[in-house]
Amino acid sequence: MGKRILIVGGVAGGASAAARARRLDEAAEIIIFERGPHVSFSNCSLPYYLSGIVENSADLILMSPEKFKKQFNIEARVNNEVIKIKRAEKKILVRDLETGEEYEESYDKLILSPGARPIVPASIEGVEQKHVFTVRNVVDISRIKDYLDFNKIEDIAVIGGGFIGVEVAENLRLAGKNVTLIEALDQVMSPFDYDMAQILHKEILDHGINLILNDAVVKINSASVELKSGKKVTARAVIMAIGVFPETDLAREAGLEIGETGGIKVDRNYLTNDRDIYAIGDAIEVYHRLSRKKTRLALAGPAQRQARAAIDHIYNIPHRNNGVIGSSVVKVFDINAACTGLNEKTARDAGIPYDFVYIITGDKVGLMPDSNPMHFKLLFEYPTGRILGAQAIGKGNVDKRIDVIATMILMDGSLEDLKELELCYAPPFGTARDVVNQAALVGLNLLHGRFKQVPVSKIRELVENDAFILDVREKGEYRTGHIKNAINIPLSELRDRLDEIPRDQPVYVHCRSAQRSYFAVMALQELGFENVYNIAGSYLALSYYEYYMDQYTGREKILTQYNFI
């Protein structure tokens, strides 16, 4: 007689656990309980139904109960909710949501994969109204689209600027809707640093979305939302995408331990404090290998790995738990954005001394017609040079570069390792010295003190304090847009005009993307200038950094014109 394995919840975690168990044990009795009508669906594809990129909601469903039974001999009971775990008896109490019938099932091993529920703050007045929606499953996304179509809704507010919020806003805009995206923080997409997020802000604005940051919704009316600032935004439908919180009620009521982050506490094998109960997916607390802190990570890839590891442990197959680093990618209209590991905020919170590289290089050889700039930010530990994280934004294959960094992190790689990494090259795909190699070289120069840099976040303060800013672009570039009061001495004229550069105060140097300015900084240092700084990312990065706040606040600009190419 095989093991009796019961699984609470389907989708990425539960369905993967069931399939792995069957591959290891043909004799096992495996039952999945899913309170919704679908046991396996493409969660991450849900927003794309709103734009028609995914044409039919049925296409979002990956596996039916019938297919589970035929292909894997796994029973999937949809519309069946597990309402209680009787640990002493090793039984669960289940309610059939269609009939109301309650019944018990016994288990040898129990896998909890209940997921996470959308956060809907009760503090927001009117949040319970019928035109307020959340996005969790196929039923939710179908309900939203049906409501919008039936009522001919054009004005929609999306609350929350994380992955779901941005993707929902994008797809609603692609569908021709008037969309306002509201985020209480000062940026969208918190895994990215503030300077990198500015690129996303511009892309969102450029595609006609009304982006409101640093403001929170306090009241939802029938045709508008009211913000903490007093602003009113027209909206006949509201989609809440503030975030998610782990579904822990079932575990908590069963006396299973809850971790410090609010997720179910598990060990390295995803066992709870009950030796016969495992927990996986969005509901659990995990270990971050870089910050060395507990965290929660609502991503499909880690959930599938956890599912495999939990089942392997049941069958005495060893595995290595490396912790998580959090790798993700998102498409925002015409650009792609990916990140992995720590950003500046999480590195500071973890107490890790760090420095960073911000470079802008072509994602392909410049002769290629589809070559575009790629913004790349690399964090490394100081003074070891250990790689901590990276962010990449551009029209090209940012995921490839971030996957390289994620792999290096797993291998405890350093700047030296990254410098020597041999990658594929051909002009249609990249450059002979890929952006990741280039970032490593710049990082090593910083690590060894060969030059100093200043981030674009400091430039406004420098301008306001009348610092000496040296623009080494060509005169024509300077005329098309420059930092106010910056002195233009092209790199080609630098050595002949040294007397125009002060030696008794800091000199801040920039060009378009920080390469020519780096050459200038190194030359000036060799020529006896001791207090010279390269502006990381230079004029291109500064244009993005300043743009949103200039447009949103109407503040005095420090740039005569922006440059985004």
C-alpha cells in the first residue's frame, strides 16, 4: 500500500508537489483539494487577459481535474475547501462548496500550499463595493473583464505599483482604457532602486497612464477615488493590487508555528513543527541567502522548487536548500526590467557594506538596427567584491543578464569571477564585452580606489550648491541639453584647457553614459587633480532620474533639456 498524500491548494506549488509524488511513487494515493474551480492555471498570465494578449480565459487554465486523473492518476477536487486540520487524528475536514457537505479524509503526509490572499485594507472607505476588484485567479480576472465590458467602463484606478499593479495597469491601457496607477510609496516596483525605477516611471507616463506616487487612497466612491492629499481621481472601477498576505488561518488554527514575517514557519525540508505536515509556496517564510534574514517570496519558480524538495524529503531523497535571492522580470510596455538579489535598501537593512556600479551600454553591437541602451546596476560587497545583486532595464534581453548575475550569486561569485566570465557573442545578440563583464571591470576600479563616483541622486544638490560640474561631451551634444551651469570642455579638448578646471574644489564629470567622463576622470587624476568624481550613469541616467518629479511637481529643472537616447 502506497502513501496517502493530501495536498491543500493547487497552482504552482500544490500541482508540482502532486506531480513529483506521482513520479516517485506509482502506488501513492494523491488528492489535491482546491477551493476554487481551477486546480492549475497560469497565475502570472492573468493580467494579459485584460488586453486580449491572452484571448480566452480558458487558455489560462493549464490542467483540469480530468486531465490530472487521466495523465497522472491524481485526484483533484475543485470547489472543495479544507476547513480544519485534525493533527492528532491525522485527518482534514473538507467542505464541498457546491453541496455544503462536510467530510473527513485521513493522510500519511499533508502538504499545505494555500497561497496568499490580496490585501484589501479595511481602512479604505468604500472598499467593499461591487466595482472594487482584486486579482488572484481566473475567476477574478474574468469577473473584472466582464464588468468592464458590460458596463462600458473607461476610467479605472489601479491601487498598488508592484508586479500585479503595473501589469494590470499596462494591459488595461493596451485595451484603450483611461488608467490611473496609484502607489503610496515614492516609486513603483520596490525590488528596484529608486534611480532605476525612474526609467519605469517615464515609460508608464509616456504610454498615457496617470501615475500618482507618494499618495494613498482613503475613500472609494461610485465614480472616483479620494487620496490622502485631497486629490480626486475619476474611476468607475477600482482594482486593488496593494500586495498579498500569506494564507495561514488553517495552519494557525491547527497549532502550526507561524514565523516572524507572518508566513508559516518551516525547516530546510519545508516541514512545519508537525513531522507529517509540510508547507510550500506563497504561504511560507523562507531564508534569504544574502541578507541572512527570514522573508516571504511570492514567486512561482521558488514554489515549484519547494514542492519538489518537500516531496523528495518524504521519499528520503536529499536536497540542498540554498535559500532564496528573489529573481524576477517584468515587461512594462516597450521596455523590460529584471532584478535579482539585494538592492541598496535591502543591503542597508541587512547591514552589509556595499558599493554599486551604474552603467549604460548597448545591449547589442551599435551597428545592429535593434541595438538599444541597457541600464545596468550591480551591487557588490565592500571590501570583498562579492556580488550582491543587480538590476537591468532596457528593450533587449535584460533577463539574460540578470540570470547570469543570479547564477554568480548562487556560486558566491565576485567581481573577479564576473570579469572573467566567458559569454556568447555575436553582433545581433550582444557585445564582445557584455554589460555584465563591463560592470565587473567598473566595479573593480571602484573597489581598488582607482576612481571615485557620485550617484545621480546627488546632482540636484550639487547644482543648487554651485558645484563645479564638467561636461565632456561634444559641443553639439551640450547645446541640445545640459546641466545648468555645467562647464563644457569636450574630451578631445580637455588636455589643452586644464587651466579652466579648478584644483582647489571637487570636480564632477559627466558625459552621455559615463564612459567618456571616466576617461576624463582618469586623465585628470594622472595630471594632478586629486578631487575628481565621475557621475554614475551621466546625462542619460540623470535625465531619467529628474523627469518624473519634474513633471509631477513642476519644480525648477536642473536640465535645460532631457536626453533619453
